[in-house]
Amino acid sequence: MPIRLILTLLAALVLLSCAAQGGVYHTVQPGQTLYRISKTYGVDELYLARINRVDDPTQLKIGQQIFIPDAPRLLDVPVIVTRPVTPPKPAPRPVPSPPKKAVSRQSLPADRSTRPTVATKPPTVEALPPAVKGKFLWPLRGKVVRNFGQKAGKPSKGLEIAAEPNTPVVSAAAGRVIYSGDGIRGFGNLIILKHDDSFFTVYGYNRKNLVEAGAFVSRGQKIAASGTPPGGGAARLYFEIRHGKAAVNPIFYLP
């Protein structure tokens, strides 16, 4: 069978599957991001990236077609507009006035008025909830071979825990599976769980995922078998805890 015919059949199958599922194709406009698109349509950002084969969700192209499953119609997605910053005009230089005749302190009337003081309220910064030891379980037992933070100039948003291949990986807390697949580059088979209080846990480098997106898991439930990083190396698990979009040090929340 000619290669061109095979590619045509594959494209037709993709279109038929999208049509059967139902949804719309959103055309990316200047200033739109995958995060804004997912929020507008109420679809998980990582899920949209996976089904549209978007390797880097922050690098969408203008005019790119994004399939939105189950969306009944197209919606207006807010755009991020950057405005050029104009420097303030320089203040006019004051003209020096002629020197005044010196007046002794004794001849001046006492100024008993006081200037009103305005209390300035310091800006409030949304803080992370206090770390609670034991809030999450260790996903597996092993030696931590890479810690959270900077190492050799490379940032690490989680822990890497050494383990024998096929070691059971358990859920650090009860939650819902919002992602299970291998579509995010650099993590191999990956699982993301959503928990209460806007917490998320991430489990990467798995040899095999045992749960699917949409499933609910209990605390300590087996969800995967450990494997090796996509780039090779010893078997290990990549584990991350997030609060909202911010990665936090898992050590502060583990027993």
C-alpha cells in the first residue's frame, strides 16, 4: 500500500474519532495560551496538550488548531496584552530663588500644629498553607538520589527516589487521576493526582501506569510500577507535590 494512502487513511481515522467524540476546533489567536483556552472551555490543560500532541503548552502558534472535546460551540478566549512601558517625563528643574534674610529662631512663632499621618497597609501576599508532616505518604520507600531545589545549576521541582524496577508506587493521598499517560516529554509514563486544598501529586518514570484519568484512588493505593527515566539510567521514581501551580518541597509534607 503506498505511503500516501496510509497517511490519508490515518488522517481520516483521526477526523472520524474527533467527530464521534464531539467538540470544536479552536483557532489560536495572538496572546492566547493553552492555559487560558483550557480554563475558558473547562478542560484540563494537560489533557488538551496530550490529545492535540502539544509538547510545550507555552509555545502555541498563531493559527494553530486546538481540538476541544465535548465543547458545543466556540468561545471567546481572553488574550494577554503586553503594553510598552513609557518612562516618566523628567520633572522641571526648579529655578533657585534669591536668598532670604536670615530670621532668628526666637522670632518665629511656635508651630503647634501636627501633620496628619496616614497609615500604609503593607501589601498582602498569598502564602502557602503551613506544611504538615505526614499529610502525604511516601509513594515508595527508597534512597532519595535527587533533592528538591537547585543542583549543579539545574532546578528540580521534586524528588527522585531510587527503587528496584517494578516496585509498587502508591498514591500519597486520596484523590482523582487527572492525567495518566506518556505524552509529556521527559517523564515517561506519568500520573498526576488532584487532592483537597488545591494540592497535586506527580509520579513519573513509571514502567507501567495502573490507573486511568478520571479514576478516584484511595490513600496508599497502588497506582503504578516504577521504571527508569526516558533518557536512561538506574530505576527510580520522580515524585512532586504542588499547591496550585507552585511546586513545594515534598520533604515538608512527608512523614
